[in-house]
Amino acid sequence: MTSWTVKTRKKFSRLSLAWFMRSMLFASRLMPYSLGVLLGGLLGHLAFYILPRDRERAISHLTSVFGDKERAWIRKTAHRCFAHLGKAMLETMRERSFTKRRSSR
């Protein structure tokens, strides 16, 4: 790939991520808490599969700490970590918007 292609691809990727995060911030303000947590878990689940570098990094780190555990357990734990991070992200977005609304009263 040419340098221009790589730069354009990265720029598009970053722009897409920024718009996705803005839309999630907006959506988190409108949805009930339980739906936000469910959606966050699904986003974390999706991230586990579409971010191979981060997935392998998490598996590698868990393997270095829990080397005596089975590979399936380590992979399952990494998957649950991604789901938990997705839930925490949506909770934080929701809490932040709730705090802003509350403090503006």
C-alpha cells in the first residue's frame, strides 16, 4: 500500500471511531440503564472478535499470569474482560451525562 492509502485509511478509521463514540454517547443518554449495560456487553463481545491485536494481547497477558490454567479458560476470561469493559464504557457514558444533567439544575 502507498503512504497516502495508509494515511487515508487511518484517518477514515479514526473518524469512524469518533462518530461511533459520539452516537453511543447520545444513545446512552436516552436508553434505560439495563439496556445500556446489555448493549455495552454486546459491544465488548463484538470488540473481542474485531480487534485481534488487542484480543491476542489480553490472552497473552492472562497466560503469563495464569499459566497453569487451560487455554479455554484463559480465552473465556479474556472474552469476559472485553464484555465487562464494554459495559463499563456505557455505564461511564451514561453516568457522565446523568451527572451533567443533574448539576445543571
